[in-house]
Amino acid sequence: MKEYVKGLISIIIPVYNASAVIQRCLESINRQTYRKLEILFVDDCCTDDSMDKLNDFLRQNITDLKIKCIYHEHNRGVAAARNTGLDNATGEYIYYLDADDFMEDNAIELMYREAERCQADITGCEWYLSFQKNERHMVQADANNGNELFVKMSRGVIRWNLWLFLVRRSLYENNSIRFMEGMNMGEDMMVMMKLALCSGKTVIMHTPLYHYVQTKSDSLTKTWSKGYQRQIDANVKDVENYIRINRNDKGLNTELDYLKLNIKLPLLISLSNSDYEKWQNWFPESNKNIMGNKDISLRTRLLQLAASKHLYGLIKLYNLVVIKFVYGILYK
């Protein structure tokens, strides 16, 4: 592994056409109470003025942090941008920040202190789902080691988003972990699953430190194209191959089924029969374990069971009552 700077945190921020939101992200970085930071901005060939705004802000406001701006010659996608950041990082730890989100002012300091106190390879936190008018505190389960972390992420009680974890860079380098270029959907899942399987001590802080911003254009459902599914399939397959080669543990096959059910669950947060049919046809081998994951709510398991039995009317009723009415009122 190439040398690192002790105590330095490398924060990797892919940037692509983030002009409307990047100011908030930059202010969040500038307010961090921990200052031994290396900020790596990876311009994935923006076509707007994101980098102009970024450079103006840096010139006027940030003088004490190590800043690197790295430019792609053509648009290569977020997976490649993350790899570029990793290849240029010199910190002891890696952290990711999305250009349209922001952190609590003491986020890095608290995670770094906890990582050092526990000598953890991976240190996670809780987060806020941030809407236009309010926020929802999203809690995480505990995980004391890498195997527990893998299981809890598979079962859907710990999110695998990169911005929830401060990770020792040695995990990436010693295990040759990188993102698959062009596979930009599910890339965070694939990498965090591998990191978990390679890690020793892990710790989850029950403090919300990250704000995941939902805009008016966001939705609880996504338009899941064939291309979207193909990229997720590739990342899931990569995790399966990694386990087959590196871990002789048949018990992980059930956890992989829970992971697949977790991945396709958003298709049921919909009023569309076509989404339900996509759910039916995606990872059908996982459906046999629908009721086995006791870590998630009975309500969620019954929703999946209804889908497996083609009870689409019940799914629509659930979405109208819970998603459209209850969540629609609470989270605006």
C-alpha cells in the first residue's frame, strides 16, 4: 500500500453538474471542526458552471485545507470518479460526500475520534433524510465486526451508503477494492459489502451526522430501466463472486437473498402493476426467504409476500394509505 499521512482524512467528492447545490456542500466542508482534511474534487466533465463556483468558493474561503481538483477528460460516471479520488488519496481514512448533500459541523471529528478510540476499520453513523421543510432522523443497527456489518446491511437495518462510513484506506488498498467503471448503480453497495467482509473491528455511532437531501424532483420510487437493473445486477454478481472466491461460508447465501429482496423492495413503493411485475422477475430466487428476515418489520415482509402471490390490490392499498397519505403529510 502506498504511504498515507497519519490522521489525515481524504474526503472524495465527485462533481457533475451540481451548480445549483454545491454551495451548501462547500460551506459544510468549510465548517468542519476537524481540519486535517484532504478534499478531492473529481470533475466528471461538468457541462455547467459547477467548477467555477467551486474554485471561487475555495479562493475566498478555504486556506487551511489540502485541496485537490482532478479533471476527467470525458464523462465517465460516478464509479470512475470515485476510483479517481481513491487513486489520488493520501489520507489514513477515506470518506465520501455527495455534492448535493451536507454534514454536521463536527461530523468528521466525531467519526475520527470514535475510529481511533475503538481502533475500528469502519466507523458508521446515523443520518437525516432532509426534505424541504423538515427532516427525519434515520437510525442504524449496531455492528461490532465486519461480518455483522455485512449481515446487517444485507438485512436492511444498516444502510450501505458510502457517506455513512469513515473507512481505513488500508482496507481498499490491501484488498484491491475498487468500483467497476460504468456500473454506476449499486456501486456503493458492492464496495461497502466487500469492505465489510475484509474488516475487523467496526462501530456504529448512534448520532445523525449526515444530511441526505431530497429535492422536489426526488421520489420514493424510481424509474428502474433495464440499464439501471443491469448495473445493479453486475454489482450484486461481483459481491457473489467475491464471497465465492474469498469466503467459504454457505450461510452467506441466505444473506445474499435478503440483500436482493432489500434491493428490489423500492419497486413495491409504487402504484404501478408494471413495477410489481419487475419485482416478480428480478432476483426471483430470493423470494423463498421473504419471511426469514426477522430484522425488518412484519409489515415489510407481508408486503413482499403479497407481491410474491400477485396480490397487487393489497400493495396499492398499502401505498395509498402509508406512503401517499401518512408519509406524504409528515415528510414534505
